[in-house]
Amino acid sequence: MKKQNINPSDITGTVLNIQRYCSHDGPGIRTTVFLKGCSLRCKWCSNPESIRMKPELSYDPKKCTGRKCGLCLKSPFPEGAFYFVEGDDEHVKVNWDLAMDCDETHASLCPTGALEMFGKTMTVNEVLDEVEKDSSFYRNTGGGMTISGGEVMLQPDFAAALLKGAHDRGINTAVETACNVPWANIEKVLPHVDTMLHDHKLTIPERHKKWTGADNKRIKENFKKAYEMFPDTTFIARTPLIPGVNADEEHIRAVLAFIRPHKNVIDYELLPYHRFGLGKYQSLGVVYELDDYKTPSDDLVKKLQAIIDEAFGRK
Amino acid sequence: MNIDRRRIAINVGAGYVPGINAVIMGAVLAAGRLGWEVVGIRNGFEGLLSRDHSPDGGLVDLSPKLIENLDPSAGGVLGQSARIDPFHVRTINKDDMVEEVDLSDDLLKTLQDEMIDGLISVVGGQGLSILYKLHRKGLNAVCIPRSIENDIAATMVSFGFNSALSFTIEMLDRARQAAQSARKIAVVEVQGEQAGWIALQAGIAVCADAVLIPEIPVDLKNVAARLKDKISARRPYGLVVVAQGAQFINKAKNEEAVSSLKASLSPLATGSSNSEHVILSSGQAAQTVATELQLLIAEETYPLVIGPWVRGGAPTAVDRQLGLGYGAGAVRALNAGKNGVMVAFVPPDMKFVPLAEAINKVRTVSTDSLFVKIAQSLGIFLGREL
């Protein structure tokens, strides 16, 4: 079959959200484009709505008028997907096992917006037109566009077209990635990236698998290849810091040993675990697996940060 | 299908409750009397979805010989999986990436290939919905309700509840003795995210000072006022039982401290952890009640959590009988040609309730229930005057 030539600006991808005025996802003020779909299942994930590749239903009981409406208990909504419990509770309850098949059509029928879809299909141009609105901020602060996820590299053609398109419009680019994808995906994306923020979640492969669903052998190979094959790209390593999982000196030192030989890895950031994502799990009917973990103390974070500062000669 | 010689399977959903072996025994003995063959699926559906994980291909022959030696007071012989959902099975794909795949068709085909013409599934509330979905795809399924909280509405008693209740009562007795000795108020969190049956019935059994359940939202100032009245120099201790899912009115905001070095993993994650969507974690309710009461009254309080301890151990006499009865009842359902039903204990009978009617219904405590009236008669405070 003859291969169709698609204009890069018409390539489509599944976008979760476009967030403006971000200050933690690369240099300067940035617009972060969150893509849907992830190849890991980190138990601490604060963005569960980004995990599944397809757009999915979410439910916000605060917007629901409950028994006054009750539209979602009738056709065309799946039988048994929504229900009321006996008693004073006015809110609709969701049977997520039966509501999984709901789509945009169903969500659009909800008059209050309590049901909505996380994620929509967008073209490269649609995203870039949105991103370009804040060009003056990027120029003044050294910012630009960051693509995050989910896992950016799961939509390599879309991500590459977005990044290239941003460069064509004079916008600085960054990606946030865990790199648990075949190298071919990364190879498509990286030529258009100015800064790559990448996660070193755990050091030992078995423990990486336990907490994220996959081991880190390929991830480390990908990182190493990326550092070596893209010497002009800036890399910033990161660790989501979870007490009892990876918030220890040994992990920090192991990551430093891995990244320090590579001069294009310019920094190593710690991201202390928080529980802000909890509510989103309930909106999606997803089980939160990291129930009883605490945020790391400031003292612990400072102690680990001091090790990093010393390694980067910032003391 | 030859109705005289059938091959049926039995499996157990996520979440251990005491009495599972009794259910298996009940089903196997009843099926044996009909001349049927029974096999057990290991670890929920995992045995059939990952057949190479066990040397017997994930199926255990539940022969009369095995059952003879099965201890009804011991744990489940078939094992369990963390979840029982064949529609979303977490797997590593050919590119070494984690994803969830729908293996329901593979499961149904495997059951067909194994000549299994009926499945007895021991499940909780969520498992009922999944079995309902499988039934709609053609599976001949009969469910047995198991619930620590006794929150499945279509049955009067799920098996597992009585064992959890008995253990909770024993622990509350100990907590009260410890509180008496320490001259403090023990705040004990017990199971019950949606339904307060364990808290209420156990609280009655030990004559607790207050019982806080999800069905009756509570202002802790009222609880504090009641405790002030009850606690004296002659009785310088107290016992408050709180269900895990208790709802609080006018609770002081307990903002979670966030490290100042970096506020979040991602800019999108800026929601409040104190929204009404907060997922209940073990110990949260006891901590809230103990902390707030201590601020409101002069007495010292301390939180205790029974938590998952209730899930282990041997079943009580009631649960052994229920388990055997439910197992035998499921075979009776299959023998009567019932399909897509849940066995329900509706005294004095065992009934077969269609799964479509069993799902999405939670058995909660109503304010006019007999147990609420008993608690009021005993002077147990339920968070507000009813």
C-alpha cells in the first residue's frame, strides 16, 4: 500500500491538558503540554488521569445535582453504570467497572459538567497555537514549551512534530520523560529537544519493577545512549522522593555516580512526594496503591540536596 | 451439555475473609452428591490467565479426598489475587511497557476449553460487578457474597462479617481495659468505609461511650460534650469506636505540610488533599477524632486502629455454617438452572438474586434500625440526637 504523506502540522495526538505559566518544568516560564498514556505504573503517581492512552471519563460529585437530574441513570448510559444509594446521599455513585465504556458522547449529555472526559485529540497546530499565546513570557524569562505526561515518548511522531513545530516558531523546548520505551521512539523525539528532564526513580531493577511495574535496565541504557548521542542537549535528572522507597542517601549517590560522568547532565532535582493526586484517583475510579506514605521531611530533603550540591560543586 | 455430569469451577475474589475453605467444602460436598466434578481456579482468575505460573495449569482438582482433609477453619486453599478483574489485567507488552489489557474473551475461551459449564465465584461488592459483566458476555456464573463490612444489600449477612465482628469485640474489650488502666480515652478505628455495622454492633457489645458511623455525620463538639458528662473521677476513662469511613461536620482544616523546596511533582497536581474526594487511609479517622477531642476536653485521648487484623484468623461458628451453606446454595442454584445470580441469605431461606439487582446496592445502617435503637437504650452516643 502506498504510504500517505501527512503534513506534520496535521498529525494528531491525545492531549490531557495544556497548562500555562508553569515554573517547575524547565527554564523560565513555560507552557506544559500533558500527553496521555504511560508505560509505567508508579504507585505514587500524582497524575492518574494521564496513565491510560485513550480519553476517559471522570466524575466530580461537587458538580452533580444528583437526584434532581438523574439523566445518567437512563439510556444511552450503560445499564448499572450510575446509581443512587438509599439514604440521604443525593449524589450519583459511579460503578467504574460498568462506566468504563462511556465516551465523549455520554459526557456531553451531563448538563452540569460533573461527567467530563480527561483527554482529547488535537492536531500539532492546535496545540502550538495555544502554546504560542505566551511567547512574550518565554522571551522575557528564557522559557518555552514542555511536553510532559504520561510518557511523552509513547506518542513519538506527535511529540516530535510538536517540538519541531515549536522550534520553527522560535520556542524553546523541553520534555519530561521516564524513557521506558524502545530507543527508536526516543531517537525520533530528542533531535528537537533543548532540555530533557528525566526520572531516576529507583536504582535496583527488582525494586524499580516492584514500585513502577517495569525494571530499569532499558531505561538506564536509554539514558546513557541519550547523554552520549545528543551532546548538545541539556539533561536534568530528577527523583520523585518517597520515604521508605527511594528517599535515601544510597539512591542519591548511585544516581550521581551514573550522571556525573556526563557533562551535559547539568543538574539533579529532588521532587518530594505529596498526596495531591489522591482526589483524582477517586474521580477516575482508580485504586490508589500508596495508601499510607508520608511526605518527606524538609530536613531529609535538605540533607539529600546537600549531597547533590556537593557533587555539582555548588557548596 | 449433560446436566447429569457437570464440571464446575470455583474461585475467590480479592480480599481474604475467614471462612473461605468452608465455602469451598460446601460447594464440593453438594456437587459431589450430584455426581459433579469441581475444580478450583488458583488466585482469583490468575490461574487461568497465567497458566504457566503454576505446575497444575492454574486449576486445582477439588476431589472429595482433598476436601476430606481440608480444614474449614484454615485459610483459603485456592489463594487470591490482588484484584479479580479480567477486563483490566496489568501486563508487560512486547515492547516491555506496562499496560492493562482486556483478557475477558481469553478467560471465557479457557473456561470453555476446560469444559467448565458453571462458575461459583466468591466475591465482594466490586467482584459482583465484574462477574455481572462476565455473565453478560455469556459466563454461567453464581456469586457468593463475602464482606467484612456486611455492606452487600441483597443478603442479610455476608460470610466473613461475623468473624470480623467477633474479633473486633475482643479487641475493643482489650482497648477498654487498657484505657481504664491508663485513665485515658481510647479512640478505636474499626472497619467500615461505607457501612457502620461493625462499629455499631461491636460498640453495642462492649457498651462503648460513643460510636461514630459513616451513615450519621458527626460534629465532634457534640461527642466532646457527651464525654465530658460521662467522664468523672470515678470513671476517668472512655471508649470511642469510629468506623473508618465516619463523616465529620465542621472539622478543623488539617492542611498537609508540603516541602518548601518544591511544591509538587507536576504543576497539574495542585488540588487540595482535603477535598471531599480524599481516599480513606487506615488510621485517619481515629487520628482525627482523638486529636480533635483532646483539643475540646481536658482528658487525654489516643488512637488505635484494628485495620486489617480482622481479615485473618479462623472463622466463627456462624461463618463456618454460613460458608458451608453458601457453597451448597451455589450448587443448588446451578442445579436449578439459575445463571447470573448471587446466593443471598434471607432468613429463613437462601434465595437467588439476579446480579443486575445485587450490584450498586449498599447495605447501610438506617437511623431507625433496631441496632440504633438498642444503642440509644444503652446510652451509647451516635454523634447526634436521633
